[in-house]
Amino acid sequence: MAEEVTALISKLLYERLHFLAIGYFAPSFHTSSMATGVRNKLTETRIRTLTKPGIYSDGAGLYLRVRAPVGDLPPSRQWFFIFRRGGARKETGLGGHGQGTAPVSLALAREKAEALRERLARGEDLINRKTFADIMKDVLAVKEASSKNDKHRAQWRMTLETYAAPLHAKPISDITRDDVVEALKPIWTTIPETADRTRMRIAAVIDHAKARGLFTGDNPADWRGGLKELLPARADAVAHHSAIAYADLPAVIAKLRQSPSTSARAVEFVALTAARSGEAHPHQ
């Protein structure tokens, strides 16, 4: 009898120490969430049935945190990844399951977790992560070194530093489509052309991060990747030139004929033939 009691106590102590080792008090975890080498323990079907608050493990550091519903809202579900470095337990968020404008599915959460495992294997620091501003500076440095157009370089810098400012402090790996939408909304309808250029440059920063293994998944700034459902289509403003009054045309033609320039001949040609301006170019 004494041996059985001793064995039971040892087992309980082991389980309690196991949970404490990953930083949680044992009752907050469900029995399926014990950290083992087994992976892919969750399914989309099961996740949709999880309503009891707690931590659910998919294995190898990937967890789903279910929080109690608030009011009429359903329970919230957030993915996170747990790992240890320097003897300390650390955690990084991977996004919400089935929430917001950029929900993270089980498959995507596993993809993100695997990317983090690979970075850990390379000895990278997941906590002191690169921010959007860090990658933006690298992209601007590349653009400034490769472009000879001062105006083009200045436009890249201005749009990213000014209009992408809400993204600057965010870890590049955590940026969602909703973050991009919130950054663009204040300018999307007021300065649509600049807003769309800003979007494309944000996408370029994230593509740069993807090429370096610092971002996984679809680019949240791609227009066809989901933004077209969240932002109104850009309406390009058409600027028409004022027309010359018919009665003034003889005087205008006479004035043009006083000029020996090629451009004056081209304008006269367009006026006399009703040709499009592009059709006049070969006659210059």
C-alpha cells in the first residue's frame, strides 16, 4: 500500500512540474495539451466545438487559447507558440482562429509554428523580432542604391514613413490584413493614387521579409489577396484640358504658324485633322 501511495505521489508531482515547466498552472490546461513530441492533435472540426476556456495543444509548442465569450459574442480563439530560451519560457502570438479579416486556420497556424521551429533551430531570437520599420529601412536602402531618380526615391520614403506609420512598431511577422486596412483607410478615398502606391510599397516590404524568412503566409497587402473585398475600388480621377472656343481657332492657328517649333506643327496637325495626340507623335 505504501508503495502504491508513493508511486501515485511521484506521478502527481511529475505532472505538476511538467505543467509548471511551460509556465502554466496545471488545471488551466486540458489533458490533451500536455507538451509531447506528438503533433497535429487538433482538427478544424474539433476546434469549432471548443467552447470551454483553456489551453489546447496541437503539439510541439503550438497551442490554441480559448477564452470565455463576452456578451453575445462567441468564444475567442487565439493561436500561440511556446518555446524556451535561456531557461525562460517565452510565448509568441500567431493570430486568431476564425476571427477578424485575416483569420488563421489550423493549417496556417501549423505553417507559422514550423517556420518558428526552423528559426529556433538556426539560433534566431524570436522575441527581439524585426519590426516593419526595420525591414522598411532595408527596402529603402535597396531602392536608394538601385534607383537614380531622386523623385522616385523620395516618394518611396515619404509614403512609407508617413502613411505606413501605423505599421512601424509591429513585428513584421505579425502584420495582418486588418493592420494594412487600418493603415490605408484614412487616405484611401482622399488621396487614392497615393494610397494605392503606399499599399504596393507596403506589399514590397512584406515581400522582402518573406524572402528573408521573416514572414510566412500570403502577403496581407496584395490587392487580390483580400483587400479588394475590404476597401473600395480606387476611382482614378480624369483631368480634362479646357477646349478652345471654335471662334478663337483661326487666331490660335495663326499664332501656331508663327512658331518654327516641331511641337507647334504637331498641335496644328491635331487641330486640322482631329487626330489623337498619340497619332501626331510620328509626325514630330
